[in-house]
Amino acid sequence: MKICYFKKSFVVFLVLFMFTGCATKINHDSSIEREQLAIVKNKDAVKYQVDPETFSLQIIKDDDVVPISAAMQNRNVANYNQNEKVTKWSYPKEQVDVAIKAHKDYLHVTITSSSNDDNKFLWPKITGETFYLPFGEGKRIPAEDSTWTNYLRSKEFDVLEQLSMPFWATEQGEHTVLFILENPYRNTMNFSDDNQIEFVLSHGYPKIDDNKINSFRIYIADKNPTSVAKIYRDYVKEKGDFITFKEKAKKNPNIERLYGAPHIYLASEYVISSKNINWQAFRKSLNSDVIKYILSYTSKLESGKEMQTVINEIRNQDYVNKYQKNVVCRFLSDVLRQDNFFDSSIFLNKDEFMKTAIEKNNKDQATIIQLNKHALSSNLPNVFEDAQVWMNDETVDLIKDLKNSGIEKAWIGLHSWEQAYAKPDLTKTAIQLGYLVAPYDSYHSIHKPGEEKWITAIFSDISLYDNATISKKNGQKVTGFQNIGRKLNPTLSLPLVKERVENILGTQIPFNSWFIDCDATGEIYDDYSPEHITTEQQDLVARLNRMKYIRDNYNMVIGSEGGHDFATSTIAFAHGIELKSFSWLDDDMKKNKDSKYYIGNYYSPTGGVAEHFSKRIPIKDHLSTIFVDPRYDLPLYKLVYNDSVVTTYHWDWSTFKIIGAVKNRMLREVLYNVPPMYHLDRQQWEKYKEDIIAHTKFWSDFSKQVITKEMTEFKKLTVSANVQMCRYGDNIAVIANFGSSPYDYYSVEIPANSLLLKIDEEIQIYSPRVAAKNQ
């Protein structure tokens, strides 16, 4: 649908036309005067016109009538009142009251439910030539783009979950209309099934929530995304919710360790490596009392059956192959994590560490694992290396290699705090070298006691599964991640957070960062459980409170998945803003294991980086357009929050993950100041080492200079958007050429797949160098 724009002279005619007998018919029982269709004028405020029956709304800007909301179905109207300050009316059937107040720079629209029961109201109806939507970092979407139209057709998107910031904007002629949702809860964008993008917003007013007000600010911005983002940034500041890195670093100087830091997930699932075992001696010791004791666990552990098969094979061989070594190491790692493994009648030799641990009788998991390690190495010293050096090559030495390669700063993420229990020196060494180290933590799902699938779903209070989980309105429980277990009510979780964090840090492992999954994604709930009725607002506040608790009580640099902006004053970094998880949208990516698009299993046969993270895959064209193609990208989030929150990818989509996209993603990492993300073990480090060192050096030097600066401008320099420019502060500009041909920028040639960095008057060209096998 095309939008018509009227010049000023026609607007006057339109108003006069409305006052004639040919004006739109008004419901007689509504007692509304025809003045409602006239332009509402206030010399110090925005001028607008509205039709209450259809709730169509326009703003008068200079010589244009700018469409704000298209007409919807006719509604009966009552209690209409209009003056210079406010226009009010009611919809009796819907039990809704509307008020529009014009301010100097914006319209304020308030829609209030007068019902004491559940209620819902649809408005506005949004059309436009081009949409600016904060999907993650941000997207610029032409209304008639067929790929996007097909993707959005008939979709229902929850605003808090799908938009990183609660606003949208549309280009309308020479102007851009910006909607800011002041109450982002329970808003759903319902996209049409047409061949042109449009949507209607649905807002729910549940009976359990006393807040019955939904409100919008509507601005007319210049026709560019910078104007839109800066209006929103000012709005966030007006609310007092904007906190810069400099302010955050005053409270926790470790925040500065994020500046110029790539984000690295380090995989080291095993407690012991094949390099720590003398395999010929191991073969000869199979009949020893210690090995017999170890093998008694084959009937108790999931990995035991495979271990028993391998041991039977080894007995009849004069060698141990690679597969068998991995099976043994996996089983030993499982055994060494068992609380009751140490038996003084089996492990007769006791080194100093063992004697001290036994005397102190410390029951924390880290000490138990170390005791078990030392018991094994002390009692079979010809088979096992000293426990102190186990996994060094995969952990401590790898971290030192990063530092020696020139990576001065890094955020190191562990897949579990148990990684640190198995190798305490890993965390200590990384922190000594200037890095941040964080465990993965989550309070999202809780599993049935005794049937837990992963460690974060285990809680000491087994009553929580029945008494602290979220119920839908129909009484059904909301299922957990991957439909396993249930979702835990965040308002009941803080004692669990305190217990877990205290237990982890009570092991004296010095984490200085913490990653909490899901809390900043906007996936929040109304809980209808009669014992603990909870609104979405209460759910969200509880999530923020538990992150704040860890941050403030333990001086942690906090991050979360999502990073949606309700959390920006709490977190310092976010995973998922720059590229969200989307493999679940396509069966070939999600479950067809024979497909080249399959993202990979979460299993690693070597205890290192799982296939899910290490396997490189192509992306289908339509998904590449939606999620990867830089031509559709807008740095909306960075224009608002560059100097407040570090944002990078969901861990599914590290820098090297997508075949054919690596160079463009590296360019984008500089252009938008996005930390590269890597999944590393020894093998992956050796594979990508040269590419990582070269790119991280350039990116890190750049990022350190812009991380505390505001992103002040974004421009497309070509119609195709293959060439884009971002400015930081008043002296730094980056021009990225994503195209396949050189681009001339003021007589300086930027080669294809390269960028120009201008700091003051100094110019530098950067072309990512990526080995052919890694592109």
C-alpha cells in the first residue's frame, strides 16, 4: 500500500471538507462533534489529526501529513472531549479509554483498560515504505522485500523477546515515524499475510496486573536511523536508565578488562588428558587393585558400558588407539567427579595435598576432584603424570599462548564451573594474565529431581519442581529449555542464586566475571500459580535483581544472553545482540544430521570443542538475508549503547562458523565495534591461530579507542548498502566496503572486502587476511 503525502494547502482543504455535510459519518450515540477530525493545534506542541472511530492518526509536519497509524475497524465511541492540551474518548464495548496529549517534540498516546477482567486492545496499525526494527543489533527492511515479507508473514512477535529495544520506526516520505513503547509488557506485533510488510500491535491487560495503562511516545525524526536512535537514547537518559562504561568501571575497575577483549569460550570437558597417561603402563596395570576399583564404576556411570567394551579390547591388544584413549579419559573424568570415589583402603599412598584435604575434611566439589586426582596419580605414578600438570596443555598453557601471541585482553567463558573445579589453575592463571573468566550459569529451567540433564537445572531443594515453577492461565506448567523440565519462577530464585554462587566461590576459585543465560532475553512470564501469582514486570525485576546480587556482592563483570535494553544498567556485556540463535528455524540445521547445513552435535569425542561450535556450515540464502547479510544491518543498538554494553554473538555463531561469511563478519566487527567470538581448544587454536592473532590485533587496538565513545553517526554510502560508515565521538570514522569492487572515498580507494579507518587525519586500510580453508 502506497502512502499519500499532502501539501499544506491541501490539508487546509481537507479540514474544511470535514466540516461539510460530506464529512465522515459519526455515530450519533457517541455524541462526538465533528471537531475530532480537525487538526489539533497548539502553537507549542505537535500538530495532529485523529479519527476516534477508526483510530487513524496523522501528524502534521511542515507541509506534510505524516501517517502514524492506519485506519482500523470502526468502533463505537463515547465521552469524546478535545481541547488544546488533550484529546480523550472511550470505547465502551472494549472497555478502553484513550488520551492523546501533544508535547513539543512528540505525541503521547495512552490507552487504559477500565475492565476488571482480562482485556486486549489492538492499536496501532503500522505501515511504511521501510522499517527500522531493533531485531538484535537492528535491521533496515524495505516493506516490499520478498525475503523479509516471506519471513514475517503472519508472524506474532513478542516485543520484549524479539526487539532488543522497545521501539520501531518507519520511513514515511521525507520523514521517519518513531514509536517508543513505554509499557513494553505483553505487546505482540501481529504481521499481516500480505505481500507488503505491515503489522498491528496487540496489548494484553491481564486481570492479575493492576497496571492497566499502555502508552506510547510518537516522534517525527529525520529520515535516517541515527536520528531515530538518538531520540531513543535521550529517552533512556531521561528515565535515568543510561549508565556508561566509565560509570560502571568506577564501581568495578575489572569492567576495563572488556575493552578490546575478544570473547573466547574455552572447552576442556575432561579432568585428565590422554597426554597425562602412559598408555603402555596403563595396559599393564589393568589387573591392579586401583584399576579394578576404578572399573567397578562401569556399572554406575553412563559412560561405563563403553568403557568396559574398550577395556576388553585393550586387554587383547599391544596398543591403545585414539578412540580408546578418548573413551578412557571420558570415563576417568566422570569417575573423578564422584563424591564418594576416594577410599583410603584403596589409595594407600597419600601426598601432601591429600593429607591436608583429608585432615580438613573439606566437602566442596573442587577439593573432592583434586583429592581424587591426587589419589590416582600418587598410587599409580608409573601410569599417571603428577596431578598438578593434568590438562595443562588444553588449559593453562593454552591461556599462556593467547597472551604470548599478543592478545592482551580477553573474556574467557567456561561451559561450566566444573571446568574450574577440575583445573583451578586455569582461572587463576587467566586472571593473573589480565583476562576475565566466567562460568556459565542459568536459573532458567529446573528438572525433575533425579532426572536432571544438566548441572544448572539441579537445585538442592527438591520441592521447587512442584512449588516454584511457572503455570499458564490454564494451569499447565511452562516447560523448560528443549521441552525438558519446567521453568523456574525468578521471584523465588534468589535464595538458590545465593546458595549456588556461595558454594562455587567457596572453593576459592577466583572468578571475576559471571555469565547468566536467558535473563536479558526478554523471555518473561505471567505466572498463574495460585501460591505465587507473578506478573511479567515482577518476573523481569527478579531477573535483574539476581544479576545485580552477583554483580554487587561479588564484584563480578556480569553478562547475559540477549542483552535487551531493560538490562543495560545491570550488565556489562551481552551475547546474542549481534547474531541470535536461529538454527531452530530450519530442520536441515536443527536435526537433519546428514545435511551440510546441520549445525552439529553438542558432543565432543575428545573432550574439546563440540561439533555444535566447531563445525563450519553454509547458510541457506533466505536465512543469510535475514540474519547475516550486512546490507540489511543497522547499528541501532550501538547508536544507543556503544559506550554502555559490549555486544557480540550468540555462542552458536562464532566468527568462523559460517562458511563464506568470515571476512565480512570481521569487517562488521570493526565497523560496529563487536568483539570476535571464538570456541577454542588446543586443536581449534592451532587451526585458526594466525587468523585470530592478525584480526584480533587490529580489532582490539580499534575497540580500545571507541569503547567509551558514543557511536555518533551511521550512513549507507551506496544505494545497495554495500558500503557503510560509522562515526565514534567526533574524531573516528570507519568506512566498510562489503562489496566485491573497490570503493572510492574522497580519492582514497577502499578495496573490496576491506575498510578504511580514519582517526583524526590519520588513515589506515584494513583487509582481513583469512586462510583459504577458514574463509
